[in-house]
Amino acid sequence: MSMLWRCCLLLFVYRCASGFGLDTCDEVRKVFQLRQIGPNKLLPSSPVPGSDLQVCTSQNLTCCTKKMEEKYQLAARRDIQNFLQAYSNGLNLLLTRNVASFQENFDVLMRQAENYTNAMLQVSYQKMFAQASETVRELFTDVGLFLLGSELNVGEFVQRFFDALFPLVYSHYINPGVDDLSPVHAECVRSVSRDVRPFGAAPDLLADQITRSGVSGRLLLQALHLGIEVINTTDHLQLSRECRRALLKMLYCPHCQGLTQSKPCMGYCLNVMRGCLASMAEIDTHWREFVSSLEGLSAKMHGDQDLEHVLLGVHMTLHDAVGQAEESRARLSTQVYKWCGPPSRKRAPSVGIQESGSQVSIPLKASIRAVGDSLAARRRDFVNSLRHYRTFYGDLADQLCARELASGDMPCWNGTHTVKSYTLRIVRNGVRAQVSNPEVKVKGDDPVINQLIDKLKHINQLLQGKSIPKLGSLDQIETGSGDAEGRYSGDCDDEDGCGGSGGGEVKRKIVSNMSPDVTGDYRHHHYHHPPAEDSEIEGSSGNLRLTGAIWALMEDDSSRSCW
């Protein structure tokens, strides 16, 4: 018996010394090479003592060396970043594709609105439409730049458009003749436009509408750009030293013991990943609010705050404005004569624009879009898709463990060996909860994440209309008052840029200098807006006839331009 006992004891000691059966590193070498973790020369030919290992320590023999441990740590960090990028890929594509789509739609919308306006001039005011086309182009170029974030004064470029239009209206429809105004006289007429106000409240109304709808469009693009920034930053976030060591221990230390197929227990994985991604979990509340705020903004973008509605209605606003100038022919002739004297004319060239016969045609740059391709439809589809990612950051650690990292089978790896279950406490998400994390020490908030949170807080306030510094909140821009004549009423003081009240001599400015950088400082101005019905065009039957004529002209031009 004593001899048998001694033989068993010697066999037990031998198995302990050889790592409980770890007598080859062939499988470890295969995986090491397959995953391209490092050169094979780093692996020992057979199990060795692991006394110099820093993380994957073991009392038994091991297939790891210190150099391998360093390579494993790099591989673990790379694996997690790849998992993060793969998990966020759908959200990233949703944001980037819609940024490109909205920008493209804005461009198409701009060209279509320009075409509508030129077509209206060709139908209703043919005498001046060829001369006015460049002025129209400049207007829509400025609108496009404003939408893309340029710091343009909306009221100023809209007024500049009407100023440039007045000499043409005066020459052809107020004081008509076969001759054109001389350059000097035309410049004088242009310069007095803001004093004689030939177009009434139309410049203010149009600037108002472009500002309201344009701010919403700009905010939408700014929000999407920020969403992409958040995703890209968190995808490439620098992991702490404690996190990198914990990931090495969870993902590759079992390889050192020959357990290349072993996966971490779910509870163990949750503790490691919730510790590593603790700062990202702090984004959760603000990201949820970001998604909800985008939904709210999209819901508000209708009527006079719908960019598509406003821009495709510019031609009707312009039609009414010129009509108002024609109705005020006597007053305007007297006032212009007072300021500029009798008209000085130059003879027109023998070949000019004919009122009948061959018509000057402006080729269409964009075809009429189907209803399903409208901005509103695209916004609705985008918001519906984004809603699925509302809990993205709150579920991030849990989803990575459930989908990629943790084992659903037993036994599983608990950080030191394989077990039937993980028995340590599982902590919640967030930085504060990591105080009791048994696997990862979290020192505090990440400054990079804090910057993202600050940006999200700011854009959320803008999206919700709570704060648009130097411009007023969306709610302030959306609501207002105005009388039935289209002149602005309500409280007015010197800071509002009002020079009077009631009559047509009231002057005011609409300023918009919102930077595309959501952290920047923006310009502010209070508005008093007319109700929506004031912007509607009187004489519905006449408008229907005009609209029908424009459509017929555009369809005719479109058919010619397509061939």
C-alpha cells in the first residue's frame, strides 16, 4: 500500500509541475498565427514557467512569454475597437448617408425653387425676366450658403435681392418705356428702394420665412454632423491602462493555459466591459434626449417652418410683391422722381426680348420630384430609423458581451480558470457604479466624453428651441404677431431695429449668424411675425391660373431639355 501511495503522489506532483496536462503549445501557436497577433518566434516550443508575466500569471506552466503578453494586450484592444465599430456601423451609416442625402436634397430644392421663380417671371413679367435671372440666381446662392452654415445676414441678402429688382420693375412696369434706364439712374432707383418700400412687407416676410425654415434645416444638419462626431469619437476612444489589462485577462489569458476555445462568463464580461465603457454609458441620457429632440424638430418642420414649403413658394411671394409695386405706381413714380429726378434713358438695342412669338427659355436644372422623395418624407424615414438607436449607449457593454464576447455555455472563464458560474458581484452601468467593480478600477470621468456630453447638451437645447443665442429660440421664431396688412406689430424698441410702428415706413432687420459649430456663439434677434394667413396670396383664382401656366411652361421646357 505504501508503495502504491508513493506512486500516486509522484504522479500528482508531475501533473502539477506540467500544468495539469499542458504538455504542448501547438494549439496556442495555431491561434496566435491565425489571428496574426505576432511572430511565431515569440512562442515557447513547450510550456514554460510564467514568473515574468504581469497579467496572465499562473502557478502552473504556461504557453505565454512576456513579449506574447504585450502582443495579446494589443490584440485585445484591437478586438474591442473592431467590435465597437462593427456594432455602431449601422448607426454610423444611417447618419452619414442622411447628411449626404439632406445636403443633396437642399441643393436640388434650391435649383428647383430658382426654376419656379424664373418660370413665374417668364409667364407674368416677361419684359424683365431675362435681366432678373442673375439676381434670382444670387438670391438662391445666398440661401444655399446660409443653409450650409455660412454666417450670412438673411434680412440683408433678401433686401439686396429686392433692391436689385426694383430698377427693373420701375423701368418696365411703373414707368414703362421702350428704353432702358441709364446705369446712373438705375443705381439711384436701386438706392432708394428701402426708403420708398415698393414691395411692402414682402422682403421682411420672405426673410422671416427663410430664417425660420432655414434655422431648422441648419440645425438638422448640425445635429447629424454632431451625431457622427459622437460615434467616431467613441469608436476610437483611448482605453485606460486598467481597462487594457482587464481585456487582456478576459480575452487572451486563457490562451496561456491552452484554453484557446474558452470564452468569459457573462457576469465576468459585464463587469469588465461596464468598467471599460463606464464613461460611454454616461452619454446614454443625453443621447436619448438627442434622438427625442430630433424627433421634436422634425415634427415642427411644417408650414412656414418647412424649408421645402417656403422655398417652393418664393415665386408666389415675388409675384405678389411685384403686383403690389404695380398697384402703387403713382406713389412710387412721385417718390422716385423726388429722389432721382426725371428718368435718364438709353436706347435699347434693335434686337431684344419679344413679347410674342419666340420666347426666351430657361432650361430646367432639376426635374419635379415625386412626393415620396420630398424632404419631409426623408426626414420622417430618418427619424423612424434613428429611433431604433435610442438606447445605443445604455446597452453598449451588455450588447457586446451578449453578441460577441461572453459564453452562453458552461464551463466559462472567470479571469483565473474555467468555472461553472461567475460568483462575484455584477455592477451596473456608469462611472459611479464602478466603485465596487471587482474586475476594473475606474478613476473617474473621461474628459473627451465630457466634451461630447457638453456638445450634446448644447445641441439638445437648440433642437428643443430652448436656446438659440443671438437668434432667439425656435419657439420665438415660430410664433409672433402681425396685422392683416402684412406689416409687423407688437412691442418694438430701438434694440429691435424698428424705426416706427404701424405704417409702411417701419424698418427692421432679420439677423442670422448661426455657426455650423454647435459650440460657437450665435447672433440673436427677436422677431414679430405675421400670422401664416398673411403670407397667403390674395386672389386664389388668379394664382391657380398663374401656377397652371408655370407648370405648363416648366413641363414644356423640361421636355425640350431632356432631349
